[in-house]
Amino acid sequence: MSNILGLLLSATSQGLLWSLLAIGVWFTFRILDIADLTAEGSFPLGGGIAAVGIVNGLNPVAATLLAFVGGMAAGLVTGILNTKFKIPPLLAGIITMTGLYSITSRVMGAPNIALLGEDTLFSGVQTLGLSRNNSVILIGLLIALIAIILLILFFRTEIGLAVRATGDNPDMSEANGIKIENMKLLGYMISNGCIALSGALLAQNNGFADLNSGVGTIVIGLASIIIAEVLLRNKPIAIRLGTIVVGAILYRFILALVFEMNVEPSDSKLASAIVLVICLSLPQIREKLNLNIGKSSKRENKKGEKSNAASLKN
């Protein structure tokens, strides 16, 4: 039991930081209806910017905010390629992701940057007497709440409603005078800003920033979103954002359970892939279960109608 609680605590601390990535992926995937692969470039960019800033004496809060701005800039590039140069969204994301590898390498100046012994957002909280996990949970929960509240307020504004309308029906939105290109640009920027913020927080938590840390991040974000939608579907924005955080925590917990089964280090990627397949298959499994339940209930209703008719005849 204590081992499970330890895994849950660790998964919660990690999941809260990864949830910002999931929220960023959700923004383009569900709000704008775009699969944006820029995430795999903006995530390590955020970690690299934060690490370089901290190593050079910048305040951890300022370094983290700078990483957010760097992610927004990456999203702006993808948005320009998509809206101004009319490059398909998927290809635009791949182009930006590829270019960001070189940019992040230039920013970092090395394949990885160690943050051991440096002041981070989490080390500052640890001075209050909190454990490592508790400090990560506190900071992660605080930042996730701030991000969710700001997004809720944003979606209640005229611009936020225009962004949602652009994703739902771009042709109708344009016909109603909404500048859909500007709305897409804004969506790309907010999305990748959140993703880079997640990269900055995880780099500080892990104690290093890695140039290749973005590999597979888009799939991790999608898995968290799918788990959230299996839990609760068709809910208001506030609840959906909250379930994404829960989905990210559950995904990290499932991974932790898998790695507890003495998985070989060389098989860790395969284990992660299997978990992702299961998570991404959950909507189809749920749909089939609901369909089977519906069919069985119909059969029972028909049997009941037949028995009632027979009793009436008698």
C-alpha cells in the first residue's frame, strides 16, 4: 500500500507539470481542430531557455516566464507558415519543429544543461521545509490553477469566443467578420506557450534540460486528453481543463505502475507505446461497451413487451 501511495504521489507531482503540455496540445487539437507538431520543438525550447537563464543568474520565475514567451514565438512561426504561407497545419508544425532543434541547440550551446545546485522554482519552496515531491505538487498545482483560470477568463472574452468560433466553423466565422487568421495565430501562440512552460518546469524538476526531451511529447499530451475525455465528455471548459490535469496524472501513474513490473530499460519505450495505444483506444472501447449495453437493454425491453403481450392475451 505504501508503495502505491508513493507512486501516486510521484505521479501527481509529475502529472501536474505535464498537464500544462496537455492543456497546450488540447488548445490546438480541440479548440482550433489542428494537430500541431510544434510541441516537440517548443517543449525542449522552453526547458533550454529556462536552464540557460537560471545558469546565468536569472531569477527562476523570470526564466520560466521567458520560456513561456519563447514558446509563444515558436507558435507564432507555425501560425505564420499556416495562415500567411498557406502551408498545411501538420506540415507547418513539422517544419517549425525541425527548425527549433537547431535554434534550441544554439540557445543551450550543448546537448544538455545541468541545473544541480542552481536555484529553481522548487528549491525556493523547499526552503520552507517541504519535501521534494510536496514542493513540486504545490508549485505544479498553483501554476496549473493559474493557467486554467486565465484560460477560462480568456474564453469568456470576445477574442476568446472568436477563437472558439474559428475552430468550430472557420467559414461561418469569416462570414461574420472574424479575422480567422489572427485567431489561429493567437491560438498557436497560447498553445505553444503552455507547452514551453511545461518544458521549463520539468527541466527544473529533473535537474537538467535536454535537447532531445521533446521526442514523443505530442503523443503524451494526446493520451492525457483522451483519458480526460473518457472520464467526462461534453462538459464546460472549466471542467474539461480540470479533467485534463487529472488525465495527465493518471497517465503518469499508469506508466509508473508499468515500470514497477521490472521492465528492462531498453524496453521502456515499448512499454510507453503500449500504454499509449491502450489510452488512445479507450474511446472506442467505451463506445463499444455503451453499444453492447444499449443492445442488451433493447433485448430486455423487447422480452418485457412480449411477456406483457402474452399476459394480456391470457
